[in-house]
Amino acid sequence: MRPVRILIVDDSAVIREVLRELLAADPEIVVAGTAGNGSQALARIPEVKPDLVMLDIEMPGMDRLESLVEIRKLYPKLPVIMLSTLTEHGATATLGALALGACDYVAQPSPHEPSERSHERVREELIRKIKSLCAERVPRPRPVPPPTLVSARPQARIDVVAIGTSTGGPNALTALIPQLPADFPVPIVIVQHMPPLFTRLLAERLNTLARLEVQEGKEGQKLRRGQVWIAPGDHHMTVARKGTEFVLGINHDPQENFCRPAVDVLFRSVAQTYGANVLAVVLTGMGADGTRGAAVIREAGGEVIVQDEASSVVWGMPGNVVAASLADRMYPLGGIGPEVVRRVSMRRAFAFAARP
């Protein structure tokens, strides 16, 4: 199998060379070409035939988002990773790029952290994401769904919805959260793998689109019906019970699954706090974060539904839940919102009717 071919697009020759050197550490990846702007990139794609394009978010000349739109129009299945910056402008531009079809992003080496540490961070993140996004071209075993995903377990009232997602998550959440009605009867807690600042801007963007209130999670915040809380970047988010109240906890404990925030941390927390009264949703994302947490939720009597492979950018997270026989049901992205509403409404109505 030939190496994964990469086209690097960045106006800085220094950055292009740094990225080339970082990727040279992996024999399964080769930089097949570089370009200094979007126009050059569009000209080089048919020549280089890359498996993936890395596109600078701050590129001058042809607007980087215009370049992305053209790439998507001409090569709809070609994965694109945006090279971002950890600034408000960079985060805003990156969310815009994701909305226009970029698959993922990686923050460039930062001048504010030691060079060796910064380069190692970028190398590990880039190589992991490149291989995940290009997995389709490499024949590897795929998770096989069990014969049936329908559970015959007793169905408890749902008092909280917990969502975990990574690669492709911002767009998946943008499709899902606005589908939920303004009178949604339970709180929603979310882990989206993103760094600080990005999670706040994502919450703000979703808040403008949704009928529910969407905010970044805060320590000690009481959970109320119809609220949506997104774990802040570089912090785990948990839920605990204090008397009759349910409150958020925010901590900086070690990473899990190379992630902070981690889905497993949130899922374990809601299972411990709410018991069987949990509906977990695992959306598109690379890796296996959420699988161990889904097992804890199932053991406590809760339910787990996942996004299907066809509608996922990367079917790592939901696929691993399915492969572990932990998914109650699998749905395309467009069907998850209505199904969440149906399950929550039905379980709560049944519980109310069953009261003496």
C-alpha cells in the first residue's frame, strides 16, 4: 500500500517546511506537494493527486474559505484539514471552514509554547487525524454491527441527554441541536473534542441557531430543563447531585483517550448520578472515546444510540460503540434529533402515567 499523499497549502515557506519535517517522521505519510495560496492549490491538486489537503486558515490572496468552497465543489470527497491558530479570529474562521465542508483542523505550532513541545503536539495530532480521515483508502477491518441493535431491557424515564462527539462534531451538533423543541424537558450535556476558546465560540454559534439555551459549561452550574451545556476546552466536565439539584463540575484531571474533555468522563459521571435515567448519544468522531463510558451507562440501565457510518465524517467513536455491542440503536444524523425527542417524551409520559 502506497503512503498517504498530502498537499500542504500555506503562504509561509517556513511553516510548509516545518510541516513537511513533522510528517516525514511517519513512513505511511508523504508530502506529495506544497502550494503558497489557494489558486496554486487548485492548480496542483490534479497534478499531485493528494489523498488529503492541509489548508492554512490565515492564507492571503484567494480567500481561504473561497479556496475550500472550490475544493469541495471540484473534489467533494477529498479530505481537508484546516491549519488553524489558537486565537479568537482563528477559532471563528475554523468554525466557518468546518461549516463549509472542512473535515477537521489542527492548531499550528504556537510561539507561546516551547518549540519541541509544540512540534510534538502538532505531529501527533496531524498524523492521527490524517490516518483517520484517509482510512477509507486503506483496507482495514471494519466494526461489524451485531445482528440486532434493539434492546429488550426495561426502559426507564430519561432525565438527561449526554452527547459525545469529535471529528465532524460541530456540523453534526449544528444539525442536531436546532431540531430540539423549545420545551425540551431535560438538560443536555455535551463533550466535543475542541481546545479552549473553540468550545465557547461553538456554544455561542449553536445558541444563535437553537431554540434552547446553549452555553459553555461552568463549575457549580445548576442543570435545568431545556439547557445545553458544552464542556469547556482542555477541561473535563462531570455532573453531580447536591441535595435535590444536579450541578456541573469542571476539572483538569489527566487526559483520557488522548482527550480533555473526554466523553468517557462525562458518560461515567451521568451514569453514576442519574442511574438508568440517561440517554447517551455518540456522534461522528475518530477513536474510541465514549465506548467505556457507554458500557457504564448500559450497566446502570441507561440507553445509548449512535450515528450511522454513512452520515459520519469518521465512524470511529460510534463504530467502536457498535462493535462492542453497546448501542441500543443506530440512526442517520438527520434522524437522531427526532429520535431523541421521541424517546425522551415517550419515557417521561409513560413514567407520569404509571404514577399511582
